Amino acid sequence: MAPRPKSTSVARIKTGSFERRLTLTRAGLFAGTRMASHMATNWFGSKDKRDARHRRMLSSQAEFLVDELGKLKGSVVKIGQVMALYGEHFLPEEVTEALHTLEDQTTWLEWSSIERVLKDELGAQRLAELEVDPDPIGAASLGQVHRARRRSDGLELVLKVQYPGVDEAVDSDLNSVAQLLRVARLVSFGPEFNDWLEEVRNMMHREVDYRLEAFTTEKFRQMLLDDPRFVVPQVMEKYCTAHVIASTYEHGHSVSSVAVRELSLERRSELGRAALELFFRELFVWGEIQTDPNFGNYRIRIAGESGADSRHDQIVLLDFGAVQSYSATFLDPVIQMIRASYEGDLEAVIDGGVKLRFMSEEWPADVLEKFGEVCMSVLEPLSRDRSNWPDYAVNDKGEYRWKQSDLPSRVARQAAKSAISRYFKVPPKEFVFLNRKLIGVYTFIAVLNAEFNGEDILRKYLYGGAGTPDASSTSHITRA
């Protein structure tokens, strides 16, 4: 593997709470002063001109925020990325757009620092059993991944190594980022924002809990062991610690790669069906959902390639650090809304929305009905009534064209044009993450350019016949 340019690596990550707070406090004070000056002077001209100037200031503030967060790496960057994904109900559009530009792959920690972590975590004897490539194959905000080979038998592994100190910095980093948003006048604090912030905190603590991730990875591997459409890495407990996860290296192509695009429509559609069914299995059967829709968490293994299954193209599932468990109290109304949408029962859809606390019985009847209709339209590719499908979303075989349908954008436009926006509440935090996952699944299928009708898959999970192996005895880590 060719060495990476020296300029893109760093010798250490700033994780000391004092130096990180100082950096963010300085940034917040500067941004707050700029916004105060803008607010004091932005009263000349027409309302349109004032609004345009304010939007430009928000964009400028957001870009400044992203630049400062990006310098710190570690959990600060991850917090920014999570806020970009799930903050649309709390943050201005200009802020979420800027936060989406935070890159995971721009910087990594030099090998000498990673090697020290591995020696401290594994000990010299266990580390000597492995030949570790000093060049990472991936670098993210919380850690980086190195390929390795077990000397005794040549088994290929990957080591996910957490950056020193990031687990201890989560709380102070989140508090500092929230304070930066407040001082820069980019968000209004309130009970809903505070609840959402605590959910981000919980998510971040799960992300840095590598023992939990290793446990969850192996649990999902066991639950999917008998399904040839999926591959989950095998966790190697001997080389796992609180800050290192070791698992088998599982090869595959990027979802958007040329090799995947060149697969036949039938094969791409089968992969899409598999992705949709996995989501339903998580939702209806397990009550545990991998909520991070990042395409870097998936690979496609093409049938017939070296080491691949000869009969099935497979989806390789990576990174189980963002798995959420949902209670029946939350899932039951969600499933009620899905079933009611499928059956065309608008009243039951509305009732489910009220139970989930993002609709209110006090709203006017026409607003409740419009909201229910928007919710029902999300299930368009799974509907048994296909009379309302746009012509451009159907191929000559009557199959749904996921990419051409542009469904997520159409639903968003439909909601924006209605009176919903005047009544809409911030949905419960669980629903925010679940909705993001559903959009991620739809986008995954669209990127595959798959064409199929999902009704039969949904029916199986709505009305039975979707049994899976009992997961009660599958939660153990493989010892190898």
C-alpha cells in the first residue's frame, strides 16, 4: 500500500478538555460578536434584502463553525456529523448543510501513535501475533481502521482503533458544541432541543463503547448467519479491548462502484430487496436498528469473485456502533401507522401519529388528514394500490423504479406546500432516527438503481410468515 501524504496525518488528537473548551470558547465568542454586529446593523432595506443578508450571515457562521470543529477531530467532528444528520428539526438549513461538509477521511493519526495504543491495549505478546499494516484503510472522527494478518495462519483481520481520550471527551465536547451553537446564535435552546441533545449524548457514548459494538456485531452476525444474502464480520475477542475491535476482513465493492453498476437489473434489484427486508426484520422482529445510513457501512460482494458465494451477491454489513433498541411503546404505534397506511386507513394513521406525539388531536381536521396522507405517501413503493404511482416511477413490467421516482424529495415538497408546517411539532427523538434510517434504505436502493415492488416483503412482516432464528442464544463473542 502506498504511503499517504504526510501533510494529511497528525501526531495527536486534541482531547484535553481544557484545550478543546478553550478553542471552542474562542470560536464561540468570535462568532457571537459577528452575529451581534450583524443583528445591530441589519435593519436597512426591504424585508427580502434583510432576509437575504441574514441567510448569508447564517451560512458564514455555519462555515466558520465547521472549520473550527474540523480542526479538533475526535468526538467534536462526530457530534457535528450527527447533528447534520438528525438536526434538521432544530438547526437552520444553512447550518445542517455546512455540517454535512465535515469529512471523515481528511486526517488520520500517525502510525507511531496508533502503535502505542495497540501496545497499551493488547500488550506486546498479543500484538506480536499480528502483522499490522501501518497505513490505515479508513480514518474517521473517533478512530481509524488498519488491516492486519494473523501470523499463525494468515487470517486477514481489520483492527478498529479508537483515538486516545475521545471516549472521555464526549460529554465536555457535546456541552462545548452546544454552547458554541448558542453563543453563535445558531439555535434556540428549549426542552425539545435539550431532549434531542441528550439523545445525541447517549448515541455518542454508544459510539465510543467498543465492547458494546463488538457484542452487537457478533449478535447481528449470529442472527444473519443462515441468510446467505448478508455477511457480517466475525469478531475476534482475543484482540478486542475497550478501545480496539478486531474482526475478520470482509472484502466487497462500494455500493456506487462501477462493478455494482454493471450488474444486471435483476441482480441489483435482488440486492435492493435484501436491504428492504433487512430493515423490516430489524423493525418488526428484532426491535434493534442500525440507524447510521452512511454508505461506508456497506459493501457489495459479487457472486463468483474470489472468496465470494457462488450463488448470491451479498451485502457486507459493517460498523454496528449506532444500533438503537426500541421499546414496544414506541414501535407499536409505528407499526400501526405502517399497517394502516398499507390498508388505506387514514384514521388509524392519524391515531398512530397522535400516540407518537408528533400529531395533536387539537389540530384542525384538514391538517390532520393532510399529515396522515403525507405519512401514507412514504409507503408508495410498498403499496398494493398502484394507481397513484407516477408514470415515470414505473417500468414496462409494472415494477417500481426507486431512483427515478424521487420519492423522498416529492414527500418533502408535499409536506412543505401544505399547512402542516404551521402545526408540525418536533417528532420524538426515536422517530427522527428511525425516519433517517428509512430514508437511508430508500436511498441505498435508489443508488443500486433497482426496480421492484416491495409489497410482498411488507405483507410478510405485517401479517406473519417472517420468522427468524431465535436470537435469545446468539449474543456471544466468538473466541478464536
